[in-house]
Amino acid sequence: MRILVLCDRFPFPLYNGQNLRIYHYVTHLSVKHQFDLVCYGDSEIPPALRKIFHKIKVFKKPEIKRSSSFLKKIKSTFSISRSIPSKQMNHWLNKHLSEKNYDLLWMSGIGTAVSLPKVKKLPFLADIVDSGPLEYWRFLRAASNLIKKIRIGKSLIQEALFEYYFFRKADSCTVVSELDARYLRWTCPRVPIHTIHNGVDENYFFPSEKEQDPATIILEGSMEFPPNIDAACYLVQDILPYVQQQIPEAKVILVGRDPSPDVLALVKNNVIVTGFVEDIRPYLAQATVFACPMRKGAGIKNKILQAWAMGKPIIASPTAVGGLSVREGENILIRSGAKETANAIVEVIKNKILQQKLAEEGRKTICTHYTWEQKAKELDLLFQSTVDLFYKKNSGN
């Protein structure tokens, strides 16, 4: 097939789930299909993308201009989208989206949805990744006061309306977890929704033979992302004190780019904030246990997949493991509450047999369920079924 990939950024470097999905899927499927990329960008095209895409067309992302007009402020407040369309991208898509040029439009992420042509000329697969309403619903439940709840509630409604308006015309939609799929079916009830979990490169993330530290807890992720900020603060401020009551020398390493002021404020003798690192693997290899006490957010957690692949014992919250093939006490320990999470961390640090069991079963889980090769095969089947469904609907049968 000739497939046009539409994305709101360069799908590189591989620092988030959306970039990982596009890059690895295209890498695995480019031997079978021809992929062109249309995206926003304000820098040179990464060489890694030139190797896997046939053609790349880049547009400058439109900037939202602040207005002093009261009426325009009111209008923007009630807009269902926080993005504005690119006239240049819209014009290009109107001109090139045809059976003559492509067999399928595959949009990953949602930032370019506002620039799509109004008339759909091709089979359209929308890879939404995470459900916006689900994420805001979790923010709403965690909000501490009425004003915050009202603001988040408004955003939740806007996200739901956005999904309904822009994705009800899709021939198929994909998300990364069953819970995200359930919320998307609420906003787009007539669209076939498919769950394709993220994968991991099991040959890149591999158990290290280096000796690990005796009592080191690690949490990894973009430290400007609100759910990760909340998890980092929760781990250091609420969970770590309980751990240190039993293991005084325990320390936490927070690894991830662009740490927020709240995360930087956590630094002390037993808490390290690294900021951006080129390679997460040495930090994972060093750690005794991977903690993921997420209380907010949606989607599937790539950080858990990577830690599993590296053979790290994991303690996670119910929110963090949504959609994953988890087996309590076998490949993971799932805990809610600061004290319960801390006790599980202490147990894993002290119990070498449990450490080894969780590590081995986690690695097996990756090799059985979550390699990119396996997930690319699932997506390839969805490409064909999306095309078939489009022509079936438009043939009148």
C-alpha cells in the first residue's frame, strides 16, 4: 500500500509513546508498504526519519495568537480545539489525498485533525493513542478544589466534543488500552475502535549483567508531563519516608527530560533528578526496583514495558497498569496508597527471590506479548481491514 502518515510533530527522537509507535511501526512495515510523512516541524528533518519514509513534507505549526479582544477570548474559551488549522497543510492535503496518490491516510496523534479536508477521499485510520476524556476525568477526580474541578470539567467536555467532531468520520480508530477504547466508544459510538498496545525493542532493552545498587528506586518519564510530576512528588514526599523507616539508605532516581520546578525541588541527599539522558538503560540497570505510582493520566505506560524488558521488578498503581498483561505477584506488584506501596518496595528490596521472580516474569511478558514486531503485524491487519471497510461502505453494500 501507499500510506500517508499525518503527524503533529517529527516522530523522532523516541521520547514518547506516539513517536515510538510511528517510528517502530514504519520501520517494521516499510518492507511491505510505502510510507510518506506529512507533519509539523521547525527544524531539520532527523536523518533517522529519512531512512524509513519515502517522502517527507514539513509544515510550520500555526501559532495561537493571544488576543486582547474580549469576544475573541470568549470564543477561544469555548472552542473545542486547542489547535488551529494550517491553511498550507490543508491545501496540500486537499490536493494530494486521492486514490491516485495514496491507498490509506494514517493519522497518529490529534494535533493535525483540525487541518484535515472536510471531504474524506481515502480510507482514514485515526491512531488517537490516548483518550483525552479519560485523562481529564482522572485529573478531575484528583482536583483539590471547586475552581480546579470547574476548569478541568470544561476541558473534559471540550475533549469529548473534539473527539466526536473530528473522529466520527474515521473508518477505524486505534488506542493503546482497552480502557481508552471504552471512553472513545462513548464519544464515537459508530466508529470501529481497536486496541493495539505499544511495544518495546526487546533487543535494545535487555537485562544488564552489571551489579545493581542495593536499595535504589527509579521512576522514569518526561518530568514536565503533569501525571509524571504528580507521581514523582508522590513517590518522594509520601512513599519514600515510609521506605526509609525500614531501609534508611534507600534512594530515589527520577530520570526524564525537562524536570518541572516541583520536580527539581525534590532534590536532596537521597533523591537525584537527572534531567534529560541520552540512554535510560544504565539507570534502569543500576536500580533495584522500578516504582510507577501514577495517579493521573491515560494510555499505556512505555516506562513499564521498558523496565520489564530490562528485567526490573516493578511496583505500580492500578492507574499505571491499565491495558497491560499484568499478573499480580508474578510479573508485577500492584499497590494503592503510600504505605502499601512503600511496604511492597521494601519487600522487593529485601527479598532476592521475589526480585528474581518479578524480573524473569516481566521479561517473559515482553517477549510473549509486547515486541514491536508483534504489534506491527496487528497494525498491518488493521490497515487492510480499514481499506476494505471504506470501500464496502462506499459501494453501498
